Amino acid sequence: MSLAHTHSPIGEADYLKLEETARDKHELVMGEIYAMAGASERHNRIAGNMFFHLRTATRGKPCRAFMADMKLRLAASTTYYYPDAMLVCDAEDDHPLYKQSPCLIAEVLSPATATVDLREKWAAYRSLASLRYYLLVDSEKLWAKVYFRDDTGQWFEQELSAEDRIDVACDGARLTLTLDDLYEDTGLLVV
Amino acid sequence: MKHAVITQVSEADYLEGEAASQVRHEFVAGEVFAMAGGSKAHNIISGNLFALLRAALHGSGCQTFIADMRVRIATQSSYYYPDVVVTCAPADLAGDAPENHIESPSLIVEVLSPTTETIDRREKMLAYRHIASLREYVLVDQERRWVEVYRRTDAGWVADMYSPEDTVTFNPTALDAGKLTVSMNDVYEGSGVA
């Protein structure tokens, strides 16, 4: 009879220190660390398109757009994720290493991580009181969906077809997104 | 924005739908997801663990369930069907306890499948940790002899990783009498996993 080897949880401070020097990005979910996979060119182009429109809408406004490398902290579950794009309008949400109160989160779906985005992260994100929009854009086919919350706190969802537009209003930042905007230069043509 | 629909199924609607459904679904913060079937090895390994736990806990006041018992995680507004689950809570087992779900399990086993491993390792690992009564979360590989037991400690969740030559310890009741030690042969018996 031999003894198992033991694996201990990682605390927030150790995780943040690790991320500052690590070559790859990791997510932290209540003490457990998960390495993040790389992404395809199309994933990168869609994420770039999203960020471009978010950044354009925030110019001269107090809201800030982030992409890829900015952590989102969910304090209640000691969790840190790296959303593909975020829009943050809360001026007090100013920690240099992470944000905590996004108004919009966007994820580009890849085969390896779509389940995490659709189940685990969506369940986690919707616990954020600040969140108004969760945008999902598939990198394998033309498909996008937005969840949005109205003033009463009720969530709605809408799959986008070619003629649809997503109207985003986060404090002063306003923008409209279409499938054309999201899939520009990706090789997936909106017809 | 047109075509918008109200999302989020209520818990009551989910439970009503599930009672009439031919396929099992899990419920995650208002979203409903159908469950896939499993392989023979998955089924045999689940059955082995069910039998081992049930036999060891006989007369302890704890009860062991397999596959069809929903676990409700009230704080997350979620329901899952673990592969095997042990509860020792009177609130789950009393005569007037809910018929179709439990809320205070002490041990949960998930046998890993390629399509759901990520969910078991991430989403469910997190969700189950919100259950205050849970002491142990067990992940069992179905492609090689490998078992991970995550245990709640004062220093957070500490895991023991078991290789083929190791002996696996479970302690669902916190009492020495409820402790059990099994070999990898016991866990994988008849599954063809060497």
C-alpha cells in the first residue's frame, strides 16, 4: 500500500504573483488553476473586431474597453477569468491587475472552450450585479447570441440573424453591433 | 432588438419538465442542458463505487445513490445528477424529505468522460464546493487507473491523487466507522481498464 501524492489549493495572492511571471495565462477557480489554450486566427480576428468597436465607443467616455489580457475577478467564488473582451464603466473598478464590475463581457467560442463559456462562465458572469450584456460569437460558424438584462433585472436572449443589430448602452458608451461587424475579415460571410 | 425572448427557466418549471422528460437534464443558474449517455466502462466503474460505498455505509444512517438522484445547490440555483452521491443528512433522508432531490451530500463521485471531463473538473468542482455539507469530491478516470479525491480542509480543498498501485481512502461521514479503503482493483473491477 502506497500513499497518494497531495495537491493543495492556490490562494489569490499566489495566483496573481504567478500570473505576473508565467509564460502562459491561467484561470483560477476557487483554488484550482487551469491553463488557457491558444486560439485560432479567426478567434483572434473576431475578438479584435469586438475590441475595435468597444474601444471606438469608449473614446472620450469614462468607460474602458479591455481585451484578452485583463483578468475579471469574481470575489464570491475566488475566481479569476480572462474574458475575450470587456467593457467597464465603474470608475472605482481600477485595480491594475483585474476588473470586477464589467457592464459587458464578450467571449468568442472555440470548440475546446465553448462548453465552459456557455455553462460555467455564464453562470458565474450573471452573478455580477454590474453586468448588462453577455455576447457570444462562434469562431467556427456564423452564430452570435447576446444575453442582456433590462432595468428590472430580467435577462433576455437573442440570437443574431443577418439583419439584426445589438444596441449596447453602458453609461455614456453606446454602440451598435451587427454580424458584419463581428465577422469582418474572418472569411465567414454574412448573407 | 427584436426576436428577444425571456431567458432563464425557473426551478419549478425545470422540475416539472424533468418529471415528464425521457432524457435527464441539468439545470445551471436558469439554463437547462441535456445529459449525454455513458460508456460501458463508465457504467461499470460507477456501479463499483456505488456498491463499495453502499456496503461500507450500511447501517450508518447514510444513503448512497447512483445516476438518477438530483443534487440541488440552492445558492447557485442549480441541479446536477452526480454519478454516485452519498448523503448522511437527516434533512435528505427523513420521511418528509423531498422525494426527487437531495441538498446536503457529503461525498460526490464523477466518472470522467471525454465529453464532460471539463465540466466535472471546472464547473461542477466549483458548484459542489458551494454545498456546505460536502466533504469529498471524487474524480475517477475511465481510461486509466487514476482517482482524485478532493477533501475539504481548514486550508481549502486539498486533493489526494491516486496511481494504480495506491489504495484509495474515502471518509464521507467524518467518523472512523464510516471510513473506507479500497484498492484500484475494486474501483475498476470488470471495466477492462488496466
